[in-house]
Amino acid sequence: MMKDDYSEEKKIGTVYSIKLFKRLLNYIKPYKFLFLLVTVITIFTAAFDISLPYITKMAIDQCLVPPYAKLEFSGKNPSFESYFSGRYKKYLNLLKEDIYLINLSRVRKEDKVELEAKGYLSKERFFGINPEELKIEEKEKTISLIKRYPLFFHQSGKFFFINSSNLKKLKKGDLKFIRKKDISRLNFFAFIFFSILALSFFFNFAQIYLLQYNGQKIMYDMRVKIFSHLLSLPIPFFDKNPIGRLVTRATNDVESINEMYTTVLVSALKDIFLLCGILFVMFRLNTKLTLIFLLFSPLMAYISSVFRLKARQAFRVVRIKIAKLNAFTAESISGARIIQLFNQEKNNFNKFKRINNEKYMASIRQLLIFAIFRPLIEIIGAFAIALIIWQGGGRVISEALTLGGLTAFLYYVGMFFRPLRDIAEKFNILQSAMASSERIFQLLDEKGEDRGGNKKITDLKGKIEFRNVWFSYKDKDWVLKDISFTVLPGERIALVGHTGGGKTSIVNLLLRFYEFQKGEILLDGINIKDLDLSFLRSQIGLVLQDVFIFSGDIGANIRLRDNTISDEKLWEAARYTNANIFIERLPGKYEAEVRERGSEFSQGQRQLLALTRALAFNPKILILDEATANIDSETELLIQKALKNLLVGRTSLVVAHRLSTVRDADKILVIQKGKIVEAGTHQELLRKKGYYYYLYKLQFQLLTK
């Protein structure tokens, strides 16, 4: 039995979650190449995301910020000055004695830090241009432009330099011309940036589409497996599990697992790749800033750990409450007539409110966990950014970090928190999926119905033998005690007795809806446990007191969507049972639509449909379990008239309370407290004046009053 209890789920624990996860991965195997393709696409999208801030850094540093700074040697540190002037000789542009302009993009980071620390660098930035490197037309125009601004430009060898503050004083057209090369490079970076954005769009589209496609295929496979398994489970399982709970397994729980396939498995890989890539680039940009940023990691790890434990518990409780709510709702809708008949709407509504409130409170607790977690991550992220701006700004001033580097670093800090938040969300989905998978696999692990042996009887006669059969429902007293009787082919046997005596249990054992504990049941001399179960049931037609009518049309209800039953065979069965009398009055006749459970039909009409359904499959054995108990006398006469023809050549068992319906039986078995207390024909039993005589006399007196 599948227990919908939180305490049991808690026992499963993390180890079982790993086993569940492995089982869930099995559903990916048919689509592993698609998942592999999605994984490759995901890595590309992550690489695109990581590259965009770095392109921004390059654009700022190489195109926007003037690269040259004034360098003045003071003679205070001859060894360093000698080392530096020797190492960067070709990049030094002399302005005047011991004062140079140097392209800082050519200087190592460590040397820039030392230059700044020892006061060699000025805060001014300069833009440099070498007319000799330009084409003739551009060269002439550049020289002419320099001559127009003699106070702004300073010459050093072939280079001309202008202070960044003076750049702003140039006319717009002159400024654009002199920085034409930077503008061209900036356009190139913009082209690369937007190209990556476009590629990222298409790759993201492919990733989402393929993931959803895979998820839908997996969901389809899983629902098929759950539904087919449900149909294979024994009847006792359905006695112990509410319908609403089972429906939840094939709907809500499967949908929850689909979210894991579509948003966790591959996307989590992207998040991990992003984190690793971001950290790698951050260390490349500035190690000290990255280490400062990583100081927040222990706090975030602790918060995430607490969140993980709390979220796991919350999701399990929510799933339990959802299943409980679905089960009660389905039960209430099915029993709406009884609820209204006994004026229990208020009590039922109050119980629904209580269950709904439990689900509401569980969801609120779950939301509260996330409401605390998300702001904490946001606050930590904001504090980290503030600290980075404080520390990074100083490093930009000290030349340890470029402006573009700081801009990219801040961008990466923001990006770093995004996959962290996503991982938390994905953990949320993963926990939901684990809670759902526990239930689904508990259902799938339920042992299916014993299909018996592989024997089939080619020419079934219909002889039934019960030999010393004992049966009890689980953990209960014996329902049948040492039952033995024989039904010869073509015989009509009636089972009568008080309610609870064991009559229906005999029918259930013959159909193997339940398994008996002792004895044997034989069909044509072969133990029914050795027969193929499908074959056994195909030879038996069963008409119950409580008829289940499916939605659809009349014809589909009779043939149960079995296309091997022709229309002619269907019409013939309806004529035998006289069901055609009311069917042909319906608009559409056999194609008339049937509402849920056949609510528009009378009890007698539903019984006629059920009898027609049984006969359409042409069984060798026919069982009527109180089939005429709740129908009017006119309909009963129609059925009795049909049965006289139908039962010829068929073995039949008739379970009845109304003894007037079994007077023509070849043998009547009187069942009392799980035992056969009397057996014989109607007349023989009356002459005995035993238990049957007492029942018959009691019913006769009630009918004549």
C-alpha cells in the first residue's frame, strides 16, 4: 500500500533521493542525443554570456579612455627607473627631460601599480596620434588639424599628444576625425557585441525549444507508464487508495518532474559553467578584488544549506496536502448526490475548508522560506557590489585596474549572483520533483496483478469447481470457510443469503480480483492460477449491481472501444437484452452521447447496457451479481425474458437477494457466514424448510403486505 504520510517520506531520506534521481535519469536515455545537443548549446550560451562584459571592458579600455599618461622620473629610485626605462624604452615618448608619455596598455599591471605607488604617474590622460602612420590624405588633414590647435597638442618625436580635458574642447567634427580609428574599433566591438547577442538569442531559442520538446516526450512516456501500471494493479490496491491521490500521480506529480527535466538538468550545468567562467575571468581581471568578493561565499553557502533543508521539508508537506485536497475533492464530486440528499453540504464544505487551509498554510510556509532567502541573497549581493566599487575605485585610481576592468568586474559580480539565485530556484524545482518522484515510484513499485500461468483452454466447456476454498481480506477474519461446489457446463447456479455472507467474494475469487489463501478453484479441471489472466476474464461476463457507464457514446460503452466487436454483433446483443427498445428512441441511437457515469439514464437502463456489454463479448460464463436488485419489475421482466435465451449453453452464476429471480436455477446455494449451509433446487429447499425456506417466506410476507 502506498502511504501518503509525511513521516514515511521522511524516512526515505537523501540516500533514497539519489536512487530516485538515478531512476529519473533512465527516462532520458531514449533522448540522450537530444539532451547532449542541448548541453552543447547551453555551454555556448554560457560562453556568450561570459564574453559580453569582457567585450565591454575591451571597448572602454581600447576605444574610450585615452591610453597615455605622463611619467616623470625623480631619481629617487634609480634601480627601478633604470629597469623601467630599459624594459619599456620603445614605448616612452619624451616631452622634456625626465618627463615622458607612455601607453599604459603596454605596461604590466604590477609595474603600473608600482609607478602609481611611487608617484611617477600623473592623473592626466593623453590621446596620442602619429600622422606618419596614416594615408597621405588623412596625414595632411591631421597635420592641418594639429596646426589649428597649437596650444592643445604637444609633439614627441613623430607623435602628437593632447590632454583628455582638451579633447572635449575640439570641434565635434575634428574630434570625430582625430579619433576615427577608435570609433572604427568601437564599431567593430559593437558589431561583435550585437552578433553575440543575436547568436545568443538563437541558441537560447534552440535550447528552450529542445528542452521543452524533450520534457513533453518524457512526460508522455511517464504518463503512459503510470497509466498502464495503474491498469495492471490488483483490485485491493484501489480499495485502499483514493482516486484523487492516484490522479495526482499522473498529472501534478508528472508535471513537477517535467520541470526538473526542462529547467534543472541542463540549465544547472549552464549555471555551474557560468560560475566557473565568471570566477576565472574575475581572477584574471583582479585577484584581490575577487578574493574580497569570495569572502561572502561561506555566508552564502550557510544560507543556501539552511534553505535547502527547509525547502525540502516544505515541498514534501505541500505535495502531501495537494494529494489530500485532490482526493477529498474527487470524492466529494463523486458523492455529490449523497451529500445533498443528507444535507451535508455545510459539513463537507467545512472539511474542505480545513483541508484547503492546511494546503494554504503549507504553501505559505514554503513561500516564507523563499521570501527570506531571496532578499538575503539580494542584500549580500548589493553589499558586495558596494564593497567592490569602494575597493575597485581605488585600484582604478592606482592603475591596478582599468576603468573597463572595473566596469566588467561589477557586471560579473551581478552575473555571479544570477546563477546562484537560479541554482536556488532549481533546487526548489528539484525538491518538488524529488517529492513527486517518491510518490510516483512508490506507485510504480507496487506489485502488479499476478497474471497467472500461460495456459489457455481451446474449447472451454465452462465447468467450475471450488474445492475447500478459504478466503479472507488482509488482516481480517475468514470471509469464506471451506467452500466447495461444482457448476457443470451450461448450469445456472444461484447464490443467495444475507448481505455479507460471502456471495460476492465467491465471484471476486473466480475472476481473480482477489486471491484465496487455501483450496483450489478449477475451470474445466485446470487451476485458475495456471490460466492466463486475460484469457480467464475474457471467458467471463460480469454484470454488477452498481453499473459503471463511461463517457462517450452508447456503442463505445457496449464494446468498450474494442473494434473487433462489429456493429452487427453489438446490435444483436442489444436485441437479446431488449436494450434496443430504449436505445433506438435516443437521438443518434447507438451514437448518442453519454454524460459522465450515464447520469441521464435510469438504473434499469444502465443495467440493460451493462448486460448488453457483457453479452457483446460472448462469454462462456455469465455472472449476474445483484444485477436485477435495483430495477423496476417491467425492466426485470425484459431481462428475465432475454436470459432464458441467452443462458442456453452458458454456465451462469446469479447472486441475488430477490429469491423470485432464482426459482428457475438448476441449483441454489445458500451462503451464510462464509459457509454453504444449504444446496438444492428451489422446490427441494422449500421442502427442507430450512434457511432458504425462512428467507423465502420472509420475502413473500413482505411482498404481500
